[in-house]
Amino acid sequence: MASIIPPENAAVVYSVADPQMLLRIIDGAQGPGLVSLDTLRQISAQVEANLTDRIRALESGSVSSASLTAETQARIAAMQALSKAIADEVTARSGADTAEVTARTQAISALALRVKALEDKPALRINRFTASTNASGIATFAFSPVFTTPPDVNVIEGWINGQMVSGALTAAPTISGCSAQIMVSQGTLVLNAAPFAKAGAGVSATVLALGV
């Protein structure tokens, strides 16, 4: 019986009486493994057409089942098995292709969502703000532009005319500003006196604010 492999796969030779041989060739376990998915569909269609012609001949009575030789019946059974094997292979490969496309689509969608989340996330701001103290040593800082959420704020230590300047917030910062009690080191210490005193009016102080 002539091979039903299409011309582009003429290098692959097999017998329709051995469907398992074809599957081994398809899987690359035997032979060059050149059968593509499109070729499988063509082979399946040819096998089904051959079977259909034989069945019609039997049904029309032009060929009686009694006149079929054992070899011919064996070939028909083999072709039926081959047709089923090819159909199963086509279905399996089509299902695998669909699953792969679905998985890749889902992965791309997930990456797109992550990229969008990163792009939409506000950038971290690191700003310095300076203000002068009032008579009580309190410096009030205004944040411009305001933050989206209250930032983390710390008073930056420094030196002015040989005195160390430090301080601490008097309350939690808001998105628009904060206040801090500014302290300066004392040049002459009295016994049991603290090394720092409240700053007088007009002392410059700076805070560092981190937030979004």
C-alpha cells in the first residue's frame, strides 16, 4: 500500500498496518520525527476518507464482506487504529497548545498588573524644611507641597556659633507640617544643670522628612 505521508514529509516512511510505528516517528523516538501537527491532520483526513470509501463499498454491496480477504480486513482494522491514534495525537497537541497560550496570557497579564502597580506607586520624597524658633524655642515647619500621608520627620542636628542645635517633635507630623522643640547646648554649666536649654527666638532649625 502506498504511503499517505504528504510530499513535504516524504522522507518519513511507515506502514499503515503499524500505527504505533507512526506514533514513534511522530514523537521522534524512531526516524527523523518530521511529522507536524498540520501533517497529522492531513493524514487523519486521508485515512478517514479511505475508510469511508471502503465502508460505502460494503454498504452498497459492490464488495461483500465475505469476499474480503483476511489481509484486507487486517488492513482496515489497522487503518481504523491508525486513524484513532492520529486523532488522539492531534487532540492532545491542540490541547497542549491551548494550555500553553492560556498560561502565557495569564503570565503576561500578571506582569502587566505588577508593572502598573509599580508605576502607580508614588515616588518616595526626601525633603528638608527650615524654620526659625519663637520665644519658647518652638519651630513650626510647613511642608510644601504637602505629603500624601504623614511623613517620617527628624530634627537635623547642627552647630550655630559653637552651640549644638538639636530637638524633637512636639507632636506627630501631619501631611502639611510639624512643630519641634529646639534645644541648644549651654556654654557654661551650673552644678546639676542640664547640658541643653530651650533655644531662644530666631534660632534656625532644619528637619528631614521622608514620605510620599
